[in-house]
Amino acid sequence: MATVQLRNPTEGRTYYDRKKTDGKTSMEATRCLKRRLSDVVYRTMLTDYSTVQATGPGGHRGTTQTSSAAGSHPHTSSSDKSLPGPVTHQRRTRQTATA
């Protein structure tokens, strides 16, 4: 994340440049930017966690823990479903060209 922030004119790049003008080396300024980004990610995770606690499983109101994507049983996967009947191969006879 820090590398991408430094490539583009973002808030991260502005923060990095400010640290450099404060006398930090490139490595120190990068370390400060990484720490700031990790703090943002951590706060976002905490916010998401508290939202899930309020809304329920899946993070959306009204969701259930059962899945209907693969079947009515929550442990059924798409590979557990029956396949169509056996394949029958019909031989094709080669047609001869009549001149």
C-alpha cells in the first residue's frame, strides 16, 4: 500500500513528503507511512467488526447463516449434486463421396 501511495499524488504521498521535510530519511518516512496505513486498516477492521455485531452474520441486515447457493443443507457443495445420466456415444458412419 505504501508503495502505491508513493507512486501517485495521494494523501500518503503528502504525508511522506512532510516527513522528509521534517528531516526523516527515506526509510524512516516510509516506515512512518506504513505505520499510518496500518493504523487506518486497523480502525477500519474495528469499525467493520462493530457493524457486523449490530447487523448479524454476513454484515447485512436480515441475512441468515444458512446458504441456499449449493442446496438446502448448508454443507452441500456443488460437487455433491448428482450429474446427468451416462453419456452415450453414437458412432458416425463416414459418408463416401459419390462422383
